[in-house]
Amino acid sequence: MLASRTIGASMLIGVALLSLPALAQTAPAAPDTDNPKPASDPAFDAAKAAAVAMGADAFASIQQDLIWTGDLNTLPSGEMGKRSYDAIRAFQKRIGVKDTGIFTPQQRDVLAQHAAKFTTAFGFDTLTEHGITIGYPAKVTTERSEGRNGPHFSTPKAAKNQATVDILNLPTAKESFEALFARLKTENPKRKVTYSLLRPDFFVVSGTNEGMTFYIRFIRTDAESRGFVLGWDPALSPRFDRVAIAMASSLKLADAGGQSATPKPAPPPEPPEPPKPVGPPVPLAASAPTTPKTGIGTFVSSEGDILTYAGVIAGCETVTLQGGGKAKVIGGDPNNDIALVRGALPAGAQPLAWRLPALGENEAVSLLSGAAPVATTVSALAGANGDTRRVTLAAGTAGALIDKDGALAGLPAADGSPSALKGLFVTAFLRANGATPPSQGGDPTKASAVLTCDPRKP
């Protein structure tokens, strides 16, 4: 049983094995500067000026601490961007001060204290192995063994929740950088890749496999692909998710080995990206009717985020909420029939907390569809035809799946069939679209929303 939930180096390098587990959370891919705030925002301009004044190294240190507090999900660049600005404001709100986007010296000290709690808890330490220098959770992955291409670190076998780290150095003479990336992002029935990114000098692959989560990042050199695989039981999330970002930001080549002695000429500039099409995040299918649709939604954040179905909001950029008010369609995934809209949290509405551990077989849960929750149970940990994204329920109805504590545990099928998208996929989708869980869950009977999409209106 343990072996099936451990991410080992042998699984990564085996030529015939394409079932390497993958991870599910939003994967840090680029520095914060990829998404700047508009120049016309005076508050952001002031925060950016303050970041420039303190220097790139000092601001990168702030970004690193915000990663540890769970407020920032990007690599520290030393420059102020939208994500860093929003992360500082989120932390300021949480400690009860004005959210200016600029830390006072006292607030900076508080941030460092909060971050230190997590680095201490995980024992985040730096090591140099097989041509890379990297930080890793030394207090969690205490057992070491030697693999063919690098060391393997893991939690003790008796531990309830497993985590693993593999440090790897793979010769490109045996498998090119691009071929390695292509192999690692290949899916199979038991393995879902939720994120992959290939750049000239690095790549990232993430997803899920049989209930486990992991994150892969490799750097290219002339002679090797060097990097790491981090795997963990999702029961450790969301606290452990930030370890992946911290490891990614710490990863560096430890020497010049494997790289050309003669600098290569700079590649030609890439052509500008074509303008993004204007229109709804989830387009309406050509054959679909354009009549208004009304569906159920569930408040999942204090910022007014509503979890709903892609089929409900397809063709709309905004939706109308029952009782008045508008909400913007943020994104949707038609393949999994899940979507997110964002508006103001109405008076009296109370968002659900987000459940972290995976559901268990025969666990008592409830279906929330705008009225009193309806009791049901988890009949099986997979859906029809062994679909590992879903659980089978004893009964079904559209709305939200909640556990005995009233926390969001999944998204039931929109057609009322007895199945639900697992909570792991739901929360990963919400985080990827910028939703953050509330600090405290509310009354489930006050979490439902009714929304209407009219594709005929802009």
C-alpha cells in the first residue's frame, strides 16, 4: 500500500513507465512581474515605488515570506506585481491593519514571525546534491536512500501522511530535455496532469495520481536535466502546498558543469502573442440554445466567489443573482462542469469552509441545494468507469457536497446523478482562479445562491 503512494526516482526514469504521479495545485511557473497592475492605480503605484526603494533583494525576501504564509503563489522576483500587491494586502487584512500594499517595519516583523512558524515546522533546510542547490522539508522527509540518479528522502513508513523528495540528475544523452517533459506530462486513466509548462531553460509538470499530489521542476543544462520531484498526501494540504513553491524558488545550479564554456548567442525575440479573444470565459457551443439559464451556486469565499457549473454560465460574461446584483464570470472547465463567478457577498450570506482531507468510503455527507442539506453517503471512491476525479454517492442533486462539519467537500453532478467531483479537484480549480478560502466557515444553509445567465446580453 505504501509503495503505491510513494513517488520514487525509479518511477521517473523508467523508460516504460508513464504513470508517474503528478500534482494538483496551482503550480508556480513565473515571477510576479508577468501580471502587473494597471499604471492608473495610484495605490499600486505607491506600493511599487516602495518596493523599488527597498531594493530587489529585500523585496524578494518579503515575497519568500509571503509564500510561507500561504498568501503568494508565484516565484519571488524582487519586483512588485499584481500577485505580490494582493498578497501583501491579504496579509495586512488578516492581521487587522489597513491593506495599503506597503508594509511598515512593524508589519514586516510580524510577517517574518508568521513565516518562521512554517519554516520551523517543516525544518526547511538547504542541501547541494547532484549539481543543484535546493531547500527541502528536512524535518518531514527524514529518511534517506540512494537512487540511481540521486537521493530519495521520505517520511518514516509509520507516518500517517506520506511525503517524498527526489533529487535527480538525468543525462540528456539518454533522454533529451524536451523528451523528458513530453513523457512526464503524458496522462493515463489513473493519472491526471493539471498543469504543465515548458520553457527553454526549465519545465514544470503537476497533477494527481490515485489520491497523491506532486510537483516536478527541472532545469536544463547542456549535459543533464537537473531537478526534483516533491510528492505528498493531500491531507497535508494546504499548508504543505507552499513547500513546492519554496523549493521551486530555491532551486539553483550548484556549478557550471554541463553548461557551455562559450556563451550562446541570444535567441531571436519571440513574436508578440496575438490578442486574446474578447468574449465569455466559457463560450456557448454553436448548437446550444441562447435562452436564459438559471442554476444553483455556492458561496466559497468572503470576497463573494460562487462555485457553480460551466453549463450554467456558458456564453455569459456576467450573471444575475437572485435578489439583485451582478457577478462576473471568472472561469470555467467544461470537461469537469465546474465554474467560478465573483460578485459582492450579499448581506446574510455565509461562505463555506473548504475541506482538506479526502473523503472516505461510506462517509456520511450532505447535498446542499439551496434548502436544508440532504443526507447521503460516499458509496465508492471513484465514479462511473473508474473515474478517479469523482466519488459515487448514494443519492445526488445539484449544488454542493458538504461534510459533517459543513465544509465544502466536492461538487455534485449538475444533472442530479449520484456522483460528485472530488474536493481536491474543486479546491485546486478555485485556487487556480484566484479564490481563497474563508478564515472561518459559515452556516451551510446561508451559503447557496441562485444565478441566471442570459447569453443574449453582453
